[in-house]
Amino acid sequence: MEVLRLDNFLQALSVSERTMIHQYHAGYMTSVPIVVLTIYEWIQENKDKWDSPDFRYNPERVLEWKNKEYGTWEPIETHELYRVKVER
């Protein structure tokens, strides 16, 4: 599920790829697309740097992430990983 949390920033996965992750966790699939594995491997390699933040939707329905350093909620677009290109 960490892949889905990271993809909130990356926005690299399609709706069907995100659905496949849920199906995999539920036991309906035995594999996931390579892009999912690529993101998962990045998470594993960067455990010391990547700590998935909390997310929420504000009253205007804008997705925000919790900046633990400052204790503030910020729009998703302000995160350094927002729409970083993922090699497929």
C-alpha cells in the first residue's frame, strides 16, 4: 500500500494499475505491472529517506500532505516528489 501512498505524489499509475494493486493484496492477482515493482523497489532502497506522510482533503477538496518538519498541511503540488517521472 506504500506504493499507492507514494503515487499520490508521483501520479505515475493509471486507474487500472492502482486497481491491480488492490486486487493483488486481496489475492485476486498473482502479479503486478512492472511500474508498480519499480516504485516498490524505490521505496525499499530509500527507506531511510522516504516516510509516507499523512494525507487529507481540505474543505475545498484539495489533497494535502502533512509536512512533519513544520507541522503544517500543504497542497500535494508543493511536495518535492510531485509528478517526478517514473521510468516504465
